[in-house]
Amino acid sequence: MSLILKSLRALSDATRVRIVALLEKDELSVNELQEITRMGQSRISTHLGLLQECGLVQSRREGKRSFYKLNQPSKGAVSETIQLAICGAGELPEYSGDQVNLKRVLNRRREQAQVYFNQVAGRFDRVYGPGRSWQAFGHLLLRIVPPLVVADLGSGEGLLSELLARRCQKVIAVDNSEKIVAFGAAKAKKNNLKNLEFRLGDLQNPPIEPESVNLVILSQALHHAAEPPQAIASAYRILEPGGQIMILDLAKHNLERAYELYGDRWPGFVESDLHQWLEQAGFRKIEISVVAREEQPPYFETILAGAQK
């Protein structure tokens, strides 16, 4: 079979067209392609193998990782075929999300400190060290929290709010359950946390004055919102200029029973959607990454998104 026919056959698959369009921008590892496309590693490796077999892609080793890039000829029928595939990729429904995720992955790659942190975090649970635990790290980090005014939206009974109130100037915990707000307020009073205030309200329209807080936290709360973009826009409204939003939530998953078991409205989120919603609200300096992966089914992943007003 001729090289042109092999290329045409390879590019007849939408997934391989997506990969070619991504590699046209920069070389990427399998893990980076997995994060961008939200596809499994074996599936991506299979498609890369087919693209490499017909000479459209080449790879190089760097330590334990392999990086792939487009092996695009400068001219000829194969080059024209590749360019046509790249143009066609723009018509795929996944294209816009791929481009947002690609931008985020490349930006993070340039942030060497973030890369180092991810490597350290990956080793934390594997190597035992006496007295070393996430609980201890949490207390250490709380000690260095500046005296901020914090809004904890969708706070529940306020576990995180209580911890923050021990160091922050003021914490406003917002929840839409009267019973939970009453419980949290009573517990805060019992613990003499005078700077912790519980308010009844919806995280999509929190009862907080505009530009009055330094930090907004949505910790495992956004997937309960009817309209997540509206909740993010409301967070922007109540933040002072230069304030920050931190979103801790689940990556998109396939556990349909989550609606029944946990009352979730959304099955987690893809990073590209969070990025777009934050941008639309007016946030800048957006950083999004997966910070935890469960080792047992259903293998939930946790996303941390941060941005500045």
C-alpha cells in the first residue's frame, strides 16, 4: 500500500485527527494527551502506534517518558492530506475543549515549580516517613494562611470553614439548608469562633456584599449547582479586585448513581469547561490540575482550579 493511502486510512478516524491537530501545535507525551483528551492511556497509545506506523508521527524518549510530534513533510500529497485533516479537526465537537486543555497543559509544563510539586505529591503516599501525614501538612499550611476574609460557598456543616476560621480574619459560610446552617452556627458558637458566620443562601447568588471578600472557596460544592457558570460569576462579583477563587471538585466521571447516592447535579467537570467558565466570568491567571486520584473503583479524580480577579 502506498504512503498516501496509508495516511488516508490513518486519518479516517476522528480520534487520530484530534491527536494530529494537537501534535501540530507541540510535541506531547502520552500522559499529556490523556489529560487533554480525557481518553485512556491504552487507547491513545494504540492510535499513536498507527500514526507512527504510517510515518505521520515520530517519538523520542526523555527518561521514562516518550514524547510524540507530527512528522509533517514540507510538501507533497501527504502534507496536503495532513493539512486537510488539521482543518477538519476544527469541525469536531471536541476541538474547542482540546485546544483549551492543550493551552493549560503547555502553560503548566512551563511552570517548573508546579511540575516539581506534582512529582513530590506523587511520591508522598508511596514512601513511609515517621510523623509525615496529610493531616500534619494541613496544620502546617493553616499556620501560614494570611488574615483573609473568606467566603466558603456550599459549605455544608462547615468543617473547612471551622479550620479556616482559626487563622483567617473572617469566614462566611453559605449553605442552602436551614438545618445545616443552624447546626454550623451552633457549633461555631460552642467553639467560640466569633469570626465564623453562617448564612442561609444559594451559592449561585450568595448573600454577600460585592467586592467584600479576599478568597472564595467552592469545595466539592459546584457539582450541586443548577448553573455552575452562574455560581462562578457570583464568586467574581463578591471578590475584591485581586481576590482569588479556589474550586475543588470531581473530574467528570461515569458513576450514574452519584445523582442518587450524593444528590449531585453534575457528574464532575472537564477541565476545559471550568477554564471557559472562569474566563467568561472575568478571571485571569487560571490554573487547573488534577490533584488526587482514587485507587479503588469508581476511581474518582479531584480537580483543583484557581484564578484571580
